[in-house]
Amino acid sequence: MSIQHPGSGHQEHILHQVGSNNIHSLKSTRDHIHHICRQHVNQLVRVETLDGDVFEGFIAHCDNGILYLKLPGKGSPRGFGPNYYNDVILPLVLYELLVITLLLL
């Protein structure tokens, strides 16, 4: 399929488009994972992605299809004082998550 924009002289060719039967499945999966993550904010989890990457951290936030995972800082504190560490917030796309495991302290 190609699209001609009036007055621009540019033509676009769609390279990939999700089929309508898959859209419902993707949205359903995203909403389900979003609900689970919102229930477990500030809890320690292990997350495995479709690509096999594994991260451990605390669920900081979940919004708009993104899980924000707080990875505890390693090493020395920042110069602001003894309680400021170099924590990292890692954004992960919900539909790329394969496994989320709650880790009990």
C-alpha cells in the first residue's frame, strides 16, 4: 500500500502493519501486565524480556505501556549526601516482557 500526501510530493510505503486480529491480543496482554505491575509498585521483581535479558529491581511506575524498573545503584553514594545513590530507572515495554517474578525479601 502506498500513500500520496497532497502538495508534498512525497509518497509513503507501509513496511509493516499489525493485523487487526493481533491488535486486540496485544492490547489485552499490555493491559493485563499493566494491571499486575500497578499492584506491585515498590516491590522487588525479576523481569525477563523476549530477547532473554534479565533485570532485577523495584517496580517504580507503570504507565502508557511502559514498566519503569528501578535498578538499585551499585557503588558509592553521590556527592549530595550519604543517602543519594546512583539508582537507575530502566523503561521496559510491557509487550516485550516474558516473565515477571515477585522476589520475596
